Amino acid sequence: MALPAKGPATGPGPTAATGPDSTPATGPGTTPPVHTEDAVTSVHPVDEKLHPSRLVPAALQHIAAMYAGVVTPPLIIGQACGLDIEGRTRLIAASLLIAGVATLLQTLGVKGFVGNRLPFVNAASSAGIAPILAIVETNAEGSQLPAVYGAVMVAGVFCLAVGPFFGRLLRFFPPLVTGVVITLIGVTLMPVPVGWAQGGDKTAADFGSMRNLALAAFTLGVILVIQRFGKGFVKQVALLFGLLIGTLVAIPFGMADFGALDSAPVAALPTPFAFGAPEFQPAAILSLCIVMLVLMTESSAGMLALGEICDRRADAKVITRGLRTDGLATLIGPVFGGFPTSAFAQNVGVVSLTRVRSRYVVAVAGATLLVLGAFPVLGAVVSLVPMPVLGGAGIVLFGSIAVSGIRTLSEAGLDDSSNIILVAVALGAGIIPLAAPTFYAEFPAWAQTVLGSGISAGAIVAVALNLFFHHLGTRSRPAAPALKSS
């Protein structure tokens, strides 16, 4: 998928023709500026405030793409802890609320302190589920969630402390590295929509049935037809139309579950420390700090990807502010029942697919998540979308992320044999967890956590090989080109 051409940077800062107070420079040989009432200030697409007729449908696409991912961690962890429906509802409400707050902070920012000011979605990451379940299994009933939340809070502090250091490492992330990581984000996430297309629940009797697969294929077909024949804004919201039409087709076949509407309370605000005061166990803290490193790598990669897609480079300051938001959300989330927070790659795919780059679209989606968290019955309406429908749409979403990575790699100088070897080995390392899930079974637990994520494994190998080929002992050889600035 083609990305927009690079254009000149825009913004409020002074230019070569202005002084520090933004007063036009004057003097001998200069021409006084001409002031006209018809002067128009260009607005970068990221800062564009769309009309509600475009903004609302675009925001709904983001919500539809993220909703299943937001509620998956609390559902799985709640079931593992033996929580009843009310307890799981509390976890889901907390997950939605924290996701809404974090997303609003990212998109709008607060005085240059937090927020990357990109169309960036933050929510509870599925990457933390396995380590959290391990903590649950090693604790007695009543101490399970307190031990988890204590470890999550320390992981949030860890992210806040290490985040600025991550921002300073950007010079080690040229297109050669970021292209590998972005491609791996799309490739390693592909099992998620495939599982959704089969029905989502592996224990269900109809998992993988032809009925589920047919519904997923139908949804994918609708999106493709709209992309082919649609024009203008209709083409941009092809994903939303696919989800809507797929859900409507599923209803007569009994594939849309309305039971969630009956059991969901109208309003349910989370109570601070509803599951007990946090407990701080060293082993649990260590495991989740390692997870936080993985999440920071993925979040940084997501910001770099969005910077390329949106034509606004994510520099060190942007990534530092973004990671600071991750850390704050991860630190505060456990107070209300949240889990480790990081980037949502599927929404990077939505931006890449629709070309709607306004951060205000995602801000509206974040505000909607707040409302869904406060009124679970509204969230239940969104959950009516069947898993196979989400699966058909997810294939397009995650595939478009991989295409963005391939496009970045095309600009990375692959005519150099060293670069080809770098990309080949890094991609191979990232695909190992997909091709052989038990490959690292004999490794220490911390190594399994890091290497078991194809995204983090590929990123580590790509950075290490970039250092080896382009930085260590190569003074006379130019390093790989840095990311292009918009």
C-alpha cells in the first residue's frame, strides 16, 4: 500500500526568515513581507480537525478494531482467577477506562510532558497475559490479583525511569531496522485474526467450522469490493462497512451473541483496589519488568511506524513522551484494575489502511472507550460483532502493517549484501516463535519472555546486526541512513 509522499514540515516554530519572536526579519536587501487577509495556514494531516460526518465513522473503525484486543486480557485473566461475571465485568470496565485515558493522553498530550500527539492507541497488551497467568498460578486465591497489580505498578515505575533512555537510542533505528520491526509487527500478529476467523474460542465446538470461515471470508470480500469500487470517504471507511455488513449477515444465522446485553450492567465505575491492596513479590516484579521492556520495544516500533505512515517523524522526544504515557497508564491502571499498557498495532493498521491520519479521530475513539468503560451495556453493543467478522477485517489490518514495513525496507539500501543478510537474519529470528512455538522451551524464563515475542526478538537482532555492520569499527563506512524527516 502506497504511503503519502513526503512533504515539507509544517508547524508553528520559527523559520529561517523569522526571528526568535516570530517577527519577520528586515534589513538591507530584504523585501518587506506582504500581509494578506486571505493567507491560509496549512495544517498537517495529523493535526487536522475533521468534520463530524468524517470523524465519527473513522473513530468507530478504530473502536471496532481495538475492542476485542482491549477486553481479551481482562477476560482471560479474570477467568484464570476464578472471578464471577461481576468481577470480570469490573476488569473489563477498568481496561476500557484506562485505555481511554491513555489514548487521550497520547493523542492530545499534556504540555509537552506526556503524549506523542500521533493517532496512537494505548491499551492493555496481550503480551503480558502469559507472565501474569504464571503469577496467578503461583499464588493462593486472594493473593493472585494483588500480586499481579503490585508487579504491574513497579513495571510502570520502571518504564518511567527507562523511557528517556529509549528515546536516545533512535539513531540505532534506521529504516533498515524499523522496516524489519514494522514488518514483523504485521506478520507476528497474523495468528490473531486467523484465530478470530475460526471463532475466537479454541474450546468451542464450532471452532474452525466452515460457517465461521465463510463469514470471515464474506467480510473480507465486502472490504475488498468497497476498496475496489468505493470512492472518497466511502473507500476510507471500508473496514467499518465490512464489520457492519458482516454483523448484519451473521444475525439471521444466530452468530451474533445478544446475551452480553442481558448480563451487562448499565453503569459500573471501577472501585480503587477492589481486588485487594497490591502485594510486591520480587519474582513477579522481575518477570513483569522484563515484559515491560518488550512492551516498550513494541510501543517504540509502533510510534516509528506511525511516524512514517503519517509523514511526521517520531523523534527521541516524541518516543520519550509516548513511553512516559505508557508508564503512567501502567502505574495508575492497577489502582482501578488495569494491566500493563502499550501500543495497539491493529490501530496502526487502521491508519495505514484508511489514510485518515488525524489524531483527533483517535482522541474521539479514546473518549468513547471511557464511556464504554463507565457504561458496560454500551460496550456490550460493540461486542455484538462476531469474532469471524473481526477476523476477516483483521487480515486486512495486520497485513497493511507488514506492507508498511516492506515499503520502509525498500528505502533501506537492500542492494548492499550486508543489509540483505541483516534483514534476512532478523526476520528469521522474528518468525521463529511463530514457526516453532516451543523453540525456546529450555531457555530461562526471562529469555523465553523476551525471545518468545517475534517482534522483540527481531528488533534485538536487527539492532545488534546494525551495530555490527554499520557502527563497530566502520569509521570509513557510512552508517545505514537515518529515518527521513517529514
